[in-house]
Amino acid sequence: MPDKLLDESAIRAVMDRYGSGVDDRDWADWAAIFDDPLEVDFSGMTPGLKPATVSRDKHVARASALIGQFDATQHMITNVQLRVAGDAATCRATMRAEHWISGLRGAGRYTMFGVYENGFRRTAAGWRLSRLALRVVREEGNTEVWAEAQRRARGAG
């Protein structure tokens, strides 16, 4: 029977790698934390966007294209609450993500506050994120920063 504390420690490490992988732009390490395929639900961030099941490679490619447009990001994930049940787990965590981009009128900083409601699956290689869901609860700063990164990622910037 797996050790609960070891499982929780391993899942917390995956959450840490989620934030640091994005901020360090270490896409190979970041990709390694995801199950394949995985469920992605950003409807709590972008109204009208439907949850989807996507391949790990597609998710990483989309995220790297968007996040790569920022000069810098800083993702802080805290208040991690875990429930482990055999080879599955859920995690609720609060987050604050800073995004900076230059070349805009006004402030070049946008901050997002939210809650992750993620799912995990134990694999032969360890715990992997199998469901990634983010609900944004507050925004501060220049929302044009986020919109500009999206435009640039689409090639319209």
C-alpha cells in the first residue's frame, strides 16, 4: 500500500514544477508532469471556452506559444489541499500569476489570482497531472498584457 505522505509530497512537487516550468520556460520538464492525454478546463478563466481532452504535446505547444510572448512570468501556488485515493488524487490550490510584457501603452504588468482544481493519476513514472482546471477569481493591472500575448501567439502582433 502506498505511503500517503510520500504520495502527497510527490504531488506537491508536481505542482511546484508546474509553476517553475512555466516561469523558467523549461518546456521539456514541464511536459513531463502531464499525463497523456489530459483534460484541460480553462472555462473559469475564459468564458465560453469548453473543457477539452488534449494530448500533452498539444497542451505544451499551446502554452509555450502563449507564455513565450511574455518578457517574464511568476507563478505562485499555495494552500495546496490534497485528497489521495489509491492511484488517483485531487488537488485544490490557490494561485497568483504575474505576467510582464514590454512595448505596450501603460503598465506592462498583469496579475491573475485563481484556484486550481486539478486531478492526478499515478503512472509507472510517478504522479502526473491528468486534469488541469483554473478558475480566475480576480485580476489586477493591465489586462491588455494578456490580450497582447494572445495576439502575438496567433501571429497578429
